[in-house]
Amino acid sequence: MKENHVPVLMFFVLAFIASWVAPIGNHNVVRPRPFVSEFAAAEQPLDTGACIQKFNAPCYQPRQIQRAYGLLSLFARGLDGSGRTIVIVNPYGSPTIEHDLHEFNQAFALGDPPSFKIIQPVGAVPPFDPDAAGGDELVWAKETTLDVEWAHVMAPGANILLVETPVDETEGVQGFPEIVQAENYVIDHDLGDVISQSFGATEATFPNRDAILQLRSAFTNARDHRVTVLASSGDTGATGFKSDQSCCYSNPAIVWPSSDPLVTSVGGTQLHLDGDGYRTTPDTGWNDACETSPTNCAGASGGGPSAMFARPSFQDAVEPIVGGRRGTPDLSMNSSFDSAVDIYYTFDKPESPWHLAGASSESSPLFAGVVAIADQAAGHRLGWLNPLLYGLPDAGVVDVISGTNAFTYCSNECGTAREVDTTVPGYAAAPGYDLVSGLGTIDSARFVQALARPNLDDNQPADPRTSVSP
């Protein structure tokens, strides 16, 4: 594999991890800021002080993230996701994830999950080849590492089920039929309580609206079986990748399945913590700075109005913001590379297994852990969360009022004196619901209590406005 020619996941860049750079013709795919790409690997995990010294930006370890999101008081009460199962779905998976998760846990004094299983319900994945699928097998392995390790950080008592599929997911339909089939298998066989999806494709890359409708069976199945489904809202702010996998549309665009009303869309924020995990300033909407010549922005919280879905009834109260469309995200969690997290893997350069990771790939598994704890506290699955989220009292939802998801990219003659850059203005975080952070972020100690309150309605009727708009 040649340096600087490793393709990233082009549907939207899910986890910018060490040295992912992918020039494509006159378009440069979004890539990490230099502090990530310079730190390709290390023998030991970096702490906040070391990252500030090395990269002029902090990074965080499990205990800091647990404290920041109010989990430690829940753990003290025995609420850690016990008895619940988090489902992570990814093409290909990782060939070393069982070993890597154990070593990650050993390093941070985390116990292993009660159960960690891997299934391939729609066919065996190919033998691991870092050069296969244009390098995407390698990228998916990194994605899987981030998802599994950090879902476990958030809910160390929960079981984890990794569901691997054998087909690469790119833009448009490719890879989704196998994902849908695998998720239906999990639901039909009662294998999990919350499904985390750190992937998506720009709505505009699907051939038509029926193509998305035909891929929704797992989500309706999940609603009917009270299984919660989450998805990351994307990494390119208010725009998304094109069908040819180049970046990006010059007009606002968002990704599916995050845009589906039956899915809880999890956007990105930036945490500002000290070495112990206490906030130094409030969370901000994720929007990392750009490199120039050619222009490449490290990423921003995906969000905006859906082109496919009309406003569902649970968003009626935020109609002034979303208008007549489904708005994303619903909530947000840490994603910024200026607040990156440590991950451990040995499938590539095992002599230096520690890396830094970020992007909205982080946000979905983080929130999946919180959902598992809420399920445990409630004594039953909470299922389709969106009607509950928009009906919650303020307790546990922390407003994010600063940041935008404007996104700039090189659109022509990149890296030359004639380079043309395009900016999609995006949206601004503001008091209340917004199209950068959704309702905001969470204080898990209060959020779990609010979600699991005894008077929650046990019935979840179908929302009459979850169909594709005409």
C-alpha cells in the first residue's frame, strides 16, 4: 500500500485515523488534520497532556469520557448496561478485534464485556487483505475497532455482538441489502437491544426514493420489536459525498440511514476537558479547521433537512427549524479530532498498536452505550427513541449553542494556483434544537433517569409521517 494513496470510506469519512489520505482526480477526499496524520502509531496510548504537547490539541481516555458524560455515578449504582446487548454492524469487521478489545481493556483497567460474539449471518467475509476493496477492508477494520472499544467504554457491563457483512458499503445502494438482511436476522432472533450504525450514504446518491424505501425493513422490524436503531449523522457538515465518491455536493445534503425517522441520528460535538475529564468550557458543535493547498477540512457534524423524508410528528415542536422536512441530527456526542480518543489495533503495524480516532463514527457507539444503560434502568427495551427524546423534559439534555457545520472543500484544480474551493454554509448551533447538534448532548446520569422513568408509554404506535415525501 503506497503512502498517501489509501482510500478512505468515501460514502462519508467515518473515522479519520492516522494517515488516511485519498486524492481522487481533481477532488481530495476529506482527510484528518495534520496532528492525526502525523501520529500514525505509538507503542503506548497518549494522554491529554501528551497530545497537547505533541499536537497542540487534547486527546481523551476512557475515564475522562465516562466522567464527562456523567456515567461514573451510574456505574456506582450498578447501572452499566448489564443484561443488555449492543449490536455493532460493519462490513468486513476486524480480524483481530477480540484480541484488540482485550488489550484495550487491560490498558485502561476495564473488564472484558460479559459476552463478545461475532456473527456473519449473510455470508462469510473474505480473508483480511489490507489492499482489498481499494483499501476499504483496512478502513472498515479501523472503524470496527473504534465502534467496539468505545461502545464498551460507555457500557462496560453490556454484551457486545459484532455483525459482519461481506460486501463493501459505498455510496448509493451498494452494501446496504446485506446490512439490512443482517440486521433483520439480529432482530428476528432477538440477539440485541440497540443497533449502532457508523455508516451512511448521501441521500442524493440513491437512484430514487424507492431505493431507500426498499431498504427500510430492518428499521420497521426494529420498531415493532422495540429495538433501538442509531446512526451517525456524517462527517461533511451540511453536505455529502457524490455518487462518484468525490467530495462534495455544492448544495446542502445529508446521509441515510441517519435521515430515516425510525433511526436516531447522532451528530458530533467537541468536548473540552481537563486531564480528569471535567469540562473546561461547554461542548461545541463539531467543526474542525481546514488544511489548504489543496483545501481539506477534517470534518464537521452532519446535519440538515432531509430531501427524502417529510417532517415526522415527533419533530412538530421544532417545525420552525426543520420546516416540513425530517431534520438531523437528533442528539450529538463527541466526534472532533481536537478531542480524539485512543484506540488499539494489531491488524496493521502491530508493533505500534495505539492510534487516535474521531469523527461521527465515535458518536453512535458512545450513545449506544448510554441506551443500553437506559434499557437496564428501565427494565425493558426502550425501542424507537425519537418520540421519547422530543418529549423529554429538559433533564439530561444539555443544549449546545456554539458551532456550525459549514463545510469547505476543493472543487476543482486542487493543489494548483487555480484551485477552486466551495463552501456549503450549513447551519449554526443555537439555543434549543438546531441542525448541528440536534437537541444537544447529554448528561447520562439525568438522561438515563428521564428515559427510564416509570410512566414511559409502553406502546409505540407507528408514526403516520415516516414515509418518503412525494
